[in-house]
Amino acid sequence: MPEELAYKIRNGEIRLKSQEKLHKTFNLNISEFALLEQLKQKWGFADYSQAVLYCIWNASVDDGIETV
């Protein structure tokens, strides 16, 4: 399931329907940022927005809120 989700995000199949711009500052400690960087590299995401989207969707699927 993570592979399928990462593939869909990388290829633009999962994204927000309305592209409203939102700028939010996240406060991450260095180890949390390092984990985000590792996910970005592992799944080949273009940027941190895709990595964060992956985390949100993965948690949502695990919780039964969304489906892939």
C-alpha cells in the first residue's frame, strides 16, 4: 500500500482538487525533519509538500478515513 500511495503522489494522481495556496510554518525538531527528508528520498518525491501529503494520506488510509 505505501508503494501505491507514493506512486500516485509522485505522478500527480493524488493532489488537492482546489489549489489554494496556504503558507504555514511547521515547527519540527531536527530529527523530525530528518525523518521527513528520509521519506522524501525513499519514495522519490520532488519536494517536501509531496512528502507531507504522503504522510497525511498514509495516516488517513491507516485510520480508515480515506482510500487509495
